[in-house]
Amino acid sequence: MATAYKILGQSAPANTSNADLYTVPSATSAIVSTISITNTTATSANATVYIRKAAAGAATGNALVYTQAVPAYSTVTYTNGITLATTDVITVNTATASALTFQAFGSELS
């Protein structure tokens, strides 16, 4: 089994709709070591991160972070060691368009 350590996804949503940050490719599993959320604006902005098993719909039941305030010009980091299977998806959302950037770091096992 090969392991690739990498940036799994990066997103800077331009609107307040859900955006997929990372989808586990076929024949692969993943370990997400860290998710970082950076506020690039002068005002606080709220972030939500969903971990969607088998691409289930985004809902409060699969929220890892839900409406978390990220202070102006700061970064919030979550280090959890999240394990994901093929077709699992990390989806992000910001309540303020173009305010937050999301990054996921980890490894893929194939």
C-alpha cells in the first residue's frame, strides 16, 4: 500500500454556498491530519466544515465545525486525524463570501 503525504485540498469560496474541499478518489483511503481555516478580512467570519460519508448530504449531523467564528486576519487549525474512505467528502461553507480560505493536509493510501 503506497502512502502519499500531500495537500488534500484548498478552497477560497467566493460565495456562501457549500464547496467541496476534498473527495477521496476511488481505490484510496485518506487520513486528514489537519484542517486550517484562515480569515483574510478585517471582520470576523463564520465557518462550517462537514465530513460527508459516501457523499451524503451536508447536514448538522456530519458537521465537524459548525458556524465557528474565525476572528479577523487569523487562522484556526483543527488537528484530528480524520480517516476517510473512497467517496467520502469534506465540504466547507462560509457565511461571508470571499472571507475564508480552507486547507486540508494529510495522506492518501492506495
